[in-house]
Amino acid sequence: MKITDACVYPYPRGDSSVRRMALDAKALGFDRLVAADTPSGEFYGIEIVTGTLIRDTPIRDLINQIKRQRNNAAVVSVQAGDNGYNRSAISVKGVHILRGLHSADKNAFDHITAKIAADNRVAIDLDLSPLLFGRGFTRQRALLRYRDILVLERRYEFPLTLSSYARSILDMRAVREITGLCSLFGMDTPDVEMAFSGVDIITSLPDSAVRVI
Amino acid sequence: MSTRPPTLRVKRRYLLIRIEPAGTIIDQKDLHYAISDAVTSLWGDAVAAVIMSAVVASEGQYMIIRCQRGAEQDLSIALSTITKCCEIPIALRLVAASGTINTLREKIRRVKIPESESISPRECTFDKKLFQINACNGQKIDVIEKGFKNTNRLFLTREDLEEL
């Protein structure tokens, strides 16, 4: 199980090169980074996985875009919308992560969506940037949403991922600091470790329905 | 007011933090306000009063922050939410915690690395743009674009520059 930051934005989207992010990620205790629109590779012992974020796209276009992505081993994420959109999006084969639930509609993620996510092994992303950069209502709302997601996660056991959305090395946080931040919304250390390895779960092949003994 | 006997004194812990990026000069008072703001924003006034944070010393990139014993975890969570100080983007990296300032000073002496190595030339090109090297430490190189506009800092490595 590799400790993974599920979304960073290296240069040119951010101000740090992917190598520098890898160098700092190593010092901060990570094993892998999912870097948006960056080719896969390995720098300073840190594995870089390509990440693709699809946002504001109707379901039909989403399916077409994912078909195009299927050959390269990218982690495909979809920005959350309303409840109907989320249910459809996580049902599409090839979608790995549903992101941005902290800023989505209040009813965007319910128990039925949670069940679909668990069945399709789609991870729900917990974005740490509102906890780091937000103050007041923004942070309170994110904490409230994450608490609610955790309630559903404990019941349906869908995978979780943790993302810093770092656009700079200054936005990256150490594993211990992230564990502390996650404790704000009720995640204990084993939960955080599980969430850090969420990318492993969603990118590994599912267990086959039939097992030869 | 006479000093209290040791058993009645408030037990304290000291956190050693490193300020990033390298070469950023932050006034102790400004950092204190930033920490106080972050602690109050995250935990509220009641817990902030229990934490009793204060910046007690600074040595170059390193600062020592005092808090009440048992409140280190709360303070370190609040420290991780600090992203700016006086509109300067910074990150505070927790290096160590101790019961005495002396131990942390020794730690600074042990881990202290050269502030900035000399590198030649002091200018470089990256992504077809001319940059001035601002700080250099091992593999890490911080550069600032030359010119009046867009003087943002970029964080690169030696390999990024060698590749061009």
C-alpha cells in the first residue's frame, strides 16, 4: 500500500516542477503522487501517476472522454455535480474518483450514490484545500460534508482518497499533518492510512466473481 | 510578583518549525499574529487560551514556538493551516517538539544546512524564459522570473534546468 496524494498540480498549472514536488513529497512521507495532466514516471523514488480531471461535462461526452483515456493508465476523476449526475458518473466504467463534494449540492451524495460507489469501486475524494485555505463558513461546510461522507463510508465501505490539490510545494503537507487535519472531521489514523492507499484500491483489478480453488 | 515553585508552574512544550521557502524573512511578531489567527480561526478563543502559543526564538529559517504541554497536537494542526504571513506565501514544517528550548537549539545546530549554496551562473532559462536563481540547496533550486511583470517564484530542481 503506497501513501498517495491523489491530486497535485505541477508546473505549468502550479509553480513547482513535478520533480520538485516529488522531492518534497518524499521528505513529507509520500510514496506516490497523482499529478494532473503530467506524464507518468518516477522521480527520487516517488511514483508519479497521470491524473485526468473531467468537469462540467454532460454524461454522453464524459463516456466519450473516458473511452479515449482507457489506453493510458491515468487516474480519471470527475467533478461532482447534482445527485443525478453523480449517480450516472460513478456508474460509468473507467471513472476512478468523484471529486469536489464539499462544494457540491447538499444532496449530491446520498446513501444510494454511496452504494453505487461501493459496488463500482469508485473513490470519493476528500479535498484538504478548504481546510488549509478556507476560513469560517467554507471550512465549516467542508468539515460537515466530510463528516457526512464518513458516516456513509462506514456503512457502505466505498474507497476514499485524500488530495491536497497543491499547486506549489508550499501547499503540500506532511502525512502527519494531514492525519491531524483529518482528525478534525472524525477520521482516526487507520482510516487515514486506508484513505492514503485509496488509489491502490481503485487502480487494482477487481476480484473475479468466480474463484478457482 | 515572585516566581512560582516548580510544581505550580505551567508545564510547557516547545515546537521547532522550519519556514519554507528558503530565504524568506519573517518577523517574529508577524508570525505570532499569523499563528494566533490560525489557532483562533480553527479552535476558537477558548482553546486558543488553553494552547497559549507564543513565538519565543528564531534562528534563520527556524523558529521555536511555545505552547502548553498537551496542546502540541492542536497547535501543530493549526500550524498546518498557515499558508501566508503578511501576504507572503509560506509553509511551516514541524521539525521537532521538546520540553526545553536548549534541546531544540542543539537540534538546529545539528540539522542546519547551508542557507544557500553559490551556483554559477546566477541566471538560467526554464520553459524559454529567463530566470534569476534565488535560492539553491542541494537538488532544490528556487528561481524568480526576470522582469517587472510576473515575478512569481518557481520551485525547480537541478535536473529541470539540466534537461533544457
